[in-house]
Amino acid sequence: MKNFGYLFLALLTVAFVSCGKSKKSNWLQEYEVKVAIDETFQPILSEALQQFNMRYVEADVKPYYVSEDSAIHMLLDDSVRCCVATRKLTDVEKQIVKQKVGHVLQSIIATDAIALVVSKDNPDTLITVDELRDIISGKITRWEQLERGQKKGEIKVVFDNSRSSTVRYMTDSLCESKKLGGNLFAQGSNLEAIQAARENKDVIAVVGVDWLRQDSIIKSFYDLDVNVMMVSKKGGDDADYFRPYQYYIATGDYPLVRSLYVITSDPRRQSLVKNFYYYLKGNPGQLIICNGSQLLPYSQVQVRDTRITD
């Protein structure tokens, strides 16, 4: 009987410790906010996450800045339950998520612009949508082939990486899913793509517009050490060309734009992951996007009054 008493006490102790460990594990899961983010939007999303963490100090925020393709896959395999990407889930992808966790919410939070960046030594800063399409499909290969081309030489187009949302935008939206061609290169990141354009006057860097800002919002693209090309929806003598200022994104004059989505698969009615989802689409997140980035917020907030001289 004495040995049985010791055994019972030992089992009770193990059970108590096990319950304690389980409770701690649940607490960690409850306060963990893992988000997979298209790395194109790292500048503004890192700021939004920082502000979110200041409001919800208990949150254990863990951002993963990866390619859009990887961000979607992390959501599908339930590695994260929130992601930020430039497309919604397909019907097949939604079904995969629902089979695992039974829940999907997705909302537009902003409109992004694709910026075309060239060297300060490159005199060509005007391009049409049709010309850009012909360049990345391989029909136009030299600068002098442009309608308003001033320089000579081979055109080289540089992206961040081959699986990025920017490449997908060019393939699906601009080239209507046709195969890309020409002199196309992947540098590894948006900053490296901009650096390539800075150092080589034959290069056009295709990047998310928010990577052009440094410590503050751009008041004029003239302040940069690179040139940002002006884009027109059509060619001809009466064509109007625009740079990707937030104002021209709002008016619809700048043509290279796309939507940005936040997606969550968290099935809980209340959680910090859900809070972050609603934070981004709600007034706090929308004001951060409006005042802290070059993107256009989806909600109706006051767009910055910018005096544009170019």
C-alpha cells in the first residue's frame, strides 16, 4: 500500500506538470501572430505591424517576408493563418484552407503601383503601356525603338525575383498570361533591382513603388538618386504621362496598378490574428497606409495633398 501511495502521488505530480505545460502552450498559441507577407510590401507592413504591436502589447508578432508564391503556400499548409498578397485565393485554394480550418476571410486593403526605375544618366523617362508590354515580351529590345527614345543601346529589364508578385503582374495583367521574353533578369530583391538601375543606364528596374521611399514619404521623385519613368496609357502627340504618386493612383491616371489583399484563415471568433486582419482593413491600418506609404488605401480617407511639379 505504501508503494501504491507513492505511485499515486507521482502520477498526480506528472498530471499537474503536464496540465501546466499544456496551458503554457495554449497561451503561446493564443498570443502568437504569424503573418506571411509579400516582400514587395515590407516597408509599409513592418510599420503597420509595429503600430499594431504597440496597441496589442501582448502580441508575439512574427512576420515572414517572402515571395508572394511562398506566402500563399504558407497559408495553404497552415504554417500561418494570415497573409498579405496582391491576389485573392482561388476557389481551389479556398477549398484547401476550408478543409483544414473551415474558415477564410479576405479583403482589399490598398492599391499598389508598379514603378519603372532607370539611371539618372538615362535621358529616356517616357514610356507607354504598349511599349512596356513589347519590351517584356521581347518585341522591343533597344532604347531607340521607343516612340520618344533618345538613347541607344540594349534594354535590360530587372525584377526582384522570378517568383514575385511583380513578375506575375507583368505576365498575367500586362501580357495576358503570354510567355515573357527579351532581356529579363532577377536580382533577388527590390533594393537590388533599384541598385542595378542606379549603376547601369541600360536597365529598367520593375519594383513596388513603396521601395522608392527611404526614411520618409516621397514629396517629389526628383529627390531620388534614380529616375522614375512616366507612363502613359497610350502613345501619340497628345499622350499624357504620369509617375506613380499616390494622387495619380487615386485618379486612375497611372496605369500600372494592382490591389493588395489581407487574408486570414483563423477560425477563432476572437484572436490577435483576427485583430490584425481587421486592424489593416479598418481605420487605423488604412491611415497608416495613407500617411506612411506610397500606396493608396482602399477605404475613403484623405489622400495626401501633394504639390507635383513633374
